[in-house]
Amino acid sequence: MKTRTALSMLLVGTAILTLGGLFKLLHWPSANIQLMIGTMLQVVALLVLAVKLATTDGLPGMLNR
């Protein structure tokens, strides 16, 4: 998976997590599902980024791959 895709997943996960928190605050349905999906997306994206960082030389030039 490319770094750009993982960063996109991280941003989408953050947006879903924020909406889930808003739904929870307003007592609307499906808040728990949104919180779970947003969290899982962030965990997967961070794991992919950690593996990519561990297998490459480091941060310089990481976004170009």
C-alpha cells in the first residue's frame, strides 16, 4: 500500500471518528458503529505507516514512494 493511501485512510478515519463522536453527543443512532469503523481505519493506517517507516530508510523521500 502506498503512503498516500495510508494517509488518506488516516484522514478518513479521523473524519468518521469525529462524526461518530458528534452522533454520540447528540444521541443519534449508529454512533457506536461510526466510532468503531473510524478507530479501525486509523489503526490500520498507522500500522501500515509504521511498517513502511521500518522498512524504508526513514522519513526523507517517504512521500514520493
